[in-house]
Amino acid sequence: MDFGALTDEVNQVTLTLPAGYVVEEMPKPIVVELPDNGGRFLYSISPGENSLQIISRLNLRKAVYSAEEYAALRDFYSRLMAKQAEQIVLKKKS
């Protein structure tokens, strides 16, 4: 696979919770590494008083991955996509 360049992508989002709601469930943080220091994915959510800060970082340390690395890269992206699809559950305060 040829990505054309190294990748270091950071996404940071701050969500303001609606008045009267609290977080009931949120995804756990994760770090996923590719073999041989080929890349890394970090994901975390930090709750604030009335907000959530979501940080996602994708770092691919190679521009080209060999056919032998394809299975690991496919698993890496599957885990990345599954983590980003996890839901944040809010509940109304009593």
C-alpha cells in the first residue's frame, strides 16, 4: 500500500453537554501499534464539568507498506474504525 507520504493526523473535538445531562458511558482510551514501529493510533476522551474532549491521533511512520504488512495494516484500521464508532451515552440528571 502506498500512502504517498507519512501521516501524522490529530483530531481534537470538544463537545458541550446539553444542560441537565451527564455522561453515563463513554469509550475507553486505546493505543494500537503496528508491528516494527510502523504506526500508532491513540484515542482518548477526557470529561470536563459540562464537556467532553475527544482526542484521536493517527501516525503512520511509513509512506509505503509491503504486501506482507497488509494483514497488520488491515487489522490496525479495523480497530481504529471500531473505536471511532463507539458511542457516548448521556443520561438526564435526576
